[in-house]
Amino acid sequence: MGKAWGGRFRQETDPRVEAFTESISFDRRLYDVDIRGSQAHARMLAHVGLISEDDCRQIVQSLDAIRTEIESGTFEYRTDLEDIHMHIERALIDRIGDVGRRLHTGRSRNDQISTDLRLYVRETIDEFDALLQDCQKAFLDRCEQDADVILPGYTHLQRAQPVAAAHYWLAYCEKLQRDRDRLQDCRSRVNVCPLGAAALAGTSLPIDREFTARELGFDSVAANSLDVSSDRDFLAEFVFALSLIAAHLSTWCEEWIIWFTTEFGFLKLPDAYTTGSSIMPQKRNPDVLELIRGKTARVMAAVPQLLMLIRNLPMAYNRDLQEDKPAVFDASDTIRSCLELAPAIIAGAELQRDRIAARLEDGFLDATALMEYLIRQGVPMRTGHETVGRLVAQCESRSCRLADLTLEELQAACDRIQPDVFDVLGTQKAMQALISFGSGGEQPVQERIHWWRDRLTAADAAADR
Ligand code: ARG
């Protein structure tokens, strides 16, 4: 049962070393990309005449059969075979003997693992793009449902200015769009073919790297064998892109956890996505949101983990690089599980319209609108700011709202105020007064809803074609 690399060894490997060096326990999930990479490699070898067409056919078919065996759960994993590459190669040789022994021609596990990872990450990126779009659509659908709701906008978690509720939902669409764009950008550096770099130096055999790259859907071929066998930049970038997705999901969860408190009371969460307490019978906890927030830690931790892994490795491949996979797999599994749950929660939550409306006139959400009214009347901005500040203080001492002041009281503060001032006072009017592009006013938000609708349905139509 000797090892594939056993030729020059006189001693058996210590079993503890086998247990220490194995990666099959976590890289077995790469079986499918590994098989596809090997099939493409075999086709290339036949194409350039390094193996016969018949050998190629046997290799490709046997690899298909090995895939079936793995998927049926009957494939045997053995620590002494180290990793997924050795397992599949050994199974191939067991099936077709010397023909199988030709597969590893002009390649090494170093370019093989890089190829596997790139295919795996590329497919994960495409999967996440669709999942992110599902979240965007869930937010977009809320816009219609909540068209009549105004929410306080906050800075420093203090009431600031009113916005259409949909403005919040579209804010998340924007954040998630940047995440999608970032993944696409990362994809362009992922989708480069390492196969043929062999161990580190390339090969003296007449391989056709363009052929393999085309077979596997890569955009280009890596131009330096030393560079590509040591390169894990694409993984660091990928987990960074995942970290920002995690940050955005966590921000959303944090906000909704706050909104779900008795103190805020803005939001009802569906029973299916909350949990109870083992001791306090009245409790309903936003555990799912808390866990999405909490799981951010392990996604973000993958970034420093990978940077520390690669920062001082001499070129080219070093075994340290085997440690890249647990970090990448854990970060992507975590993000996947969050993205799969998010749309149902986004869609299922309900704004508590009455409770929101009952306190919407608190906190002087219209103060900035009044100041901007003064600016339109020709008052210098700083003067207007001071004037409104004094009016707010006056209201606070009388426990009233700006809209409760009489025209005379307002004019006493600033003689440029006219009766039309009441067109901007009160939360709803202050919201409607917002007209600039990108603002939270009714009109600009409506326009942006249409923009998103077009964009997300156009994407669907393109996907259907
Ligand atoms: N299991 C290894 C990894 O994940 C595959 C490459 C091994 N290469 C080697 N020269 N030992 O990185």
C-alpha cells in the first residue's frame, strides 16, 4: 500500500505524522472540482499526444465512476492517503492500473490544489451572488408593503431626520450590491488557471495550458509558475469580501434587534425566527439575528488568519498552505447559512405602524427642514441653525413641538418666517420636503425603487435567457 511519493523512503511514516499532516478530513469536499480538473487535464494530455485517446477515455470514465462512488457514500477515506488528490488518484490506479498512473503527467498537487480551490471559490461566488440578490429582492418587496410608513432616521442613535421606510430597505440593497460587485471583481483574479505550473517551475513536456484553461472555463492562464503556486491572494480577497457581507448582515441584525426591543417597539419578528427563554415565560428573543451578528466573528477572523498564513512564506509552494482551507470553508459555510435565512426574516418582519406613528413627532425630526426653510428665505445657514436651536430649546421647556408654535412666536425668532412655514413643519412634511437625489424623501425614494425594480428584474431576465 506504499505512498505515491514513497520511492525514496526507507522508513514507514509515523502514524502520528499521518494524522498530523492529513487534509482529507476537510478537503474531501473538493472531490468534484478535483475530478473535473483531472478530466480536463487528461483531455489536454490526449490532445497533445502525451497519452492516447483510449487512455483518456478510460481515465475520464473511471473518474466519473469514482465521483458516483463518493456521492453514494461508499468511498473509503484513509488518513495515510493524505488528501483528496491522493485518494482519487489511488482509486483511479486501483481501477485502471498503468493508465491511471499516467494522469499526473505534467502536473503536481501544487497546481492541482490551486486549481481545485479556484474552481471551488468561483462556484461559491456565483452561488453567493444569487443568494445576495435574493436578499435584495426581499428588501425591495418590503418597499411596496411599507410605502405608507415614515421612520425616524438616526445619527448617533439619536433621532435626526425622517425618511421614508423604504429608504432603509434600499440602503441595504446598495450595501449588498457593493458586496456583489466586490465578489465579481474578486472572481476575475480567482478565474486564472494554474494547471501546468506543475510543482513550481512548469514542465519540459509539451503541454497545452490554454486547452486546459478553456476546458475548465478559466478566463486566462497564470503566466508565472512560481507566482501561481504560491499565490493565495485570491483567498484573502475572497474572505475579505465575505467579511463585508458579514458586516452588512450584522448591521442589519443589530438594527432590527434594537427595533425589536420594548423600548423601540418598531418591529414584530415572525415566531418561526424567534426563540423563547427556558425560565422567563414571556420572552421572545431575536436569537437568529443575534447569531447572524455573532457569526460575523468567525468570518472576519479568516482574513487575519489567511494573511498571517501567507505573509512570510518563501516561494513557491509550502505545506503551510494546506491550512488555507479550514479558514475559507468555515467563512463561506457561515456566510451561506446566514444568506439562506435572511430573506425569510426580511420578508416576514412587520413594522409596528401604530407604535412608530405614535412617537413620530417626538425628537424634533423637522428641525432641519425648518432650518432649510429659513435658508430658502435668505437667512444665512449658520444664523438659521442658531435660530432653530433656540426655538427647539423653547419647545423643550414647554414640552411642545415646533409645529405647535404660533406664527407670531416663530416670527419673533425670525422675521423672515411666513405662514407657509407650516408646509415644512411636522414629521411627514419634513420627510416630503426632502427632494435631493439619494435623499429619503417620498419622491426620490419612489424613483430609486423603480430603478432597483428594473435592475433586479433585468438580472432575472438575463439569468433566464
Ligand atoms: N493537501 C495539500 C494542500 O492542501 C495539497 C498539496 C500538497 N503538495 C505537496 N507538495 N505536499 O495544500
